[in-house]
Amino acid sequence: MLFSYIHGDGKVTRNFLYVSDVVDAFDVILHRGSPGLTYNIGTTFEISVIELARYLIQKVMLWLVDPSRTYFVEVDFLCSNGRHSKK
């Protein structure tokens, strides 16, 4: 059995960036930015934590898991106090 733990209900959305894109943005700001200004580095692509978990589980299973076997994947939700939530 494969496990994935998610804090909260997994509905919150996030923007994820490649590290190399952030490094490039820092380089541009360092060399072309103006002192005292605020710069936001981000993207318009958002994904919920639960959607990302499902996507990653699928990719890991395709990459690592023997396709001739049956696997069960359990996604467990953790409350803010670290206890398991029964969803």
C-alpha cells in the first residue's frame, strides 16, 4: 500500500515554480531592479494540493511500480493539530 498525507482538506491551491525560473527572476531583479520596489515572482497556473497529490501518485506509480501487480493508494488527511482526519 502506498500512502500520501495531506494537511487540511487538500482544496487550497498553490502556484509552483521551477527553481531555475526563480533563480532567473532573482538575477533579473538584481541586475535591472530598483531598490525599494517589491517584485512578485509567480505564475497564473494554480493547482490544489489534492490534485497535485493525485498527479504525483499517478506518475510515481507509472515510473516505479510493477504494472502487473495491484496497488492500493491511501490519501490520509491531517488536521492542523497533526491528527488524522476521517474524510
